[in-house]
Amino acid sequence: MSNMNTSPNGSRNPTAISKRQFLKTAASALGAFTIVPAQVLAGKGNASPNEKLNIAGIGIGFRGFRNLRQCEPENVVALCDVDWGLAAPAAKHFSGAKTYTDYRRMFDDQKDIDAVVVSTPDHTHAVITAAAMRRGCHVYTEMPLAHDVWEARRLAEIARETGVVTQMGNESHSHYSIRRVCEWVWSGKLGAVREVECWTNRPGWPQGMDTPPKSCRPPQSLNWDLWVGPAPMVDYSSAYHPCDWKGWRNFGTGALGAMGCYVMDPVFWALKLDEAPSFSVEADSTGITSLAYPRASTVRYRFPTRGDMPPVTITWRDGDRKPPWPDGWPENRQSPCHGAFLLGDEHTLVVDQVAENYEWARLVPESLMRSVDHPPKTLPRIKPGPRWDPTRHQQDWLQACKSGEQAGSSFDYSGPLTEMVLLGNVALAAGKPIHWDKKKLEITNDAEASRLLRRQYRKGWNL
């Protein structure tokens, strides 16, 4: 978009206005933030090739670098990371971008940013994402959307208040097969679905720790205070950064948080779980401590009737726990490392998200795929092309930023999905069944568990 707002000699054109500035100006004139119609932002909804977004990346090591590369060929104008040793490959690749250590300084200094990709550890997702949205920037935030349930709710609310375009990084939501799961369920081909089994072989990182790790001197390239951010301050340890923060309750969300928004996404959408005003969650685990998530867990979400759909129980397993394999599952077939079984009254559908050729919506037994009429394709696919495109999810968000429409996993969708997933962590910590009232944002049967919905931020940090 900077190409639209500069004169031929490269100087800023004072009479031009960016889409982001126009969005905020138009919203202010209406007295509330709103999504500007696509025909206003981009003619007939088609952005011309020179209308590139100015993108900033926050958290650009590992996954963050990958996310930014999948946003090419937009203009990557700013890079922010608290560890420039880890972020060096991204800085080399995007050599024309300005670099920062503190995202707040970046937002204050650089006013040309249209969109932000947030790929930091879970405990800083919410504060950074909220800051970006309040500055009128579109946001792509890695999954899970937040560290706790209250944050997920607030991010969805702030997205609506500001009218920016949002996307959570659950990439399979843009896959064609998640739409086939919905079509199999909604067509009635499976019959009523009353039981679902979900699982992952994660964690692939340490969990179940019961003592703090040994502290050591942080690398010179790392700003440890900024890395800790809103979480309680602790001494640096390589057990936290750069790789193993996911298992610690102050920083990560455990195996359930890391994988639940991916594995349970098709189940959440197909079974319309967001329509339930309340539900209950119970959990048991091996190795949970006050410091760390468990080595293995089982979590059961019990949902009431939603429209014409019957009550359903969603069972999640992680670690070394596996579901019972349904009738018709081949004895010699290796079990997927993560996936789901939707057990209908008529048929069972397997969601194998690591299947070869990405054909991961199949009936069990496999022979039924030849004898059962397949449901019609009623949901639109994300752009034509290969069935699996590793940039599809990011491109869906970028196109939405330009058209003024919302992306497929906008915070209106991914916020409630994240809430559901993270309530499993609340049940694990509570050690007893919890009853969730969605409207009240409250656990109705346990005041102590309700306090687990929202953590206290370290002084100087807020949402």
C-alpha cells in the first residue's frame, strides 16, 4: 500500500490515504468502528498488483519467519523480536525492513504498517495482538489465539470494536477437507453425531515438571524482560527459551493449547459447538503440577443440543493416551499422530490431518467411500489451485485485508474456538468438572475455577 501513497520520486503524498487510514476515518465518522465494504476499499473487491500491504512481523524466529515468507510478495517493512540471535535469518531475508526489539516502540515509530503477523510465545499473543488492532492494523496471530480464556474473549471483542481483519494461524481451516467434514455432517450422511474422539501424540516437549529449572545467564542477544512480558518474572533458563516454554503454565498452554485449535477445529465448525450457550468440561491427567502442564491428559467436553443436533461428547487425549479405534479400522494401519473420529449413528468419519495427499476426511471402513453417496459441495473453497497450498491460510487473510471482508478463521470464529480449548486447561487445573456459562463468561459451579479464566499481568502490562 505504500506504493499507492507516494509520489513518483518516493516522497509521501499528503493527499493520498491508505486503506488502513481510510478504515479508521470512515469508522470514526460513523461513530463506531466498522468493516468498510469491499467495493469502497478496493473497487470491485479486486486489488491491483501494486496495492501491496505493509506488513510487520513480531516474533520472527522459527514459525514467525515461516509465516512472513508465506506473506510474500507483500511489503515486509518492519521486524520485531526480543532475540536477534534467533531472528537473524529473518533479518537477512527481509533486509530492507526496519528492526525493533520492543513492539511498542515499533508501533510508535513506524506509522506505515497496515498488517501485523504475531508469532510470539502464547503468553504474549494477547497483549501484542490487542495493541496492533487498537492501532488499526489487521492481524494474523498464531494459534492458540491467547494464553487464557478471558484474553480470547477480549481479543474477539476488540476485533469487532476496531473493525480490522483478523485470522488465527490454524492453517488447516483453509484446507478443502475441513469443508468436506462439515458437508458430511450437515448432509446427514453420518446420521446424528453424539460422540467424537480427538487425540494428539504431543507433547513433544517437556511437561509435568514440579520444580523450577536451573537459572543461567541469558544470551547477549536476548532481552529477557521483554520475553517474559506480562507473565510473572522468573530467572532466565534454557528450559524456557527458545523452545520448551510450551509446557510451562506461565508461558505456554500445553499439548491441549498447542494442538487443540488445530485438531478440534473441524469438529467445532461441523458440530456448531459455538451455538451452545453452556457446556461442561471434566479432565484427568498424569503429572500435572502447579508449574507445568501434565505429561498426558484426557478432557471431555459435554455439549447440549444445538438446533437440530443432539447432545455430543468431545473427548480429547494427548501424550501416550489413544482413543479406542472404531469398528472397521484396519488392524495393520498405523494410527495417525493426531486426528479425530466423528461417530455418527450411521457412519464414522475419520479426520486424519496428516494423511497422505491431505485426503483427511474419510469414512471408516475405507470401503464405504466407494458405496456411500458423497455429499454435495456446498461450502466455498479458499481460492482455486492445488488441494494443499502451504500459503493458502495467509493468502486468505491478505486478500481479506484488501477486500474489507473477514478471513475464514477471524477472531469471531477462532476466539470461541480458543475459549473452548482453553477451558480444558481450566478443568485440568481445577481437578473437578466445571460448568461453563458462555454469556456470563463464568464457571457457575466453582468460584475458584473461575479465577483461572484470567491471569494477573505483571506491573506495566495490560490488555
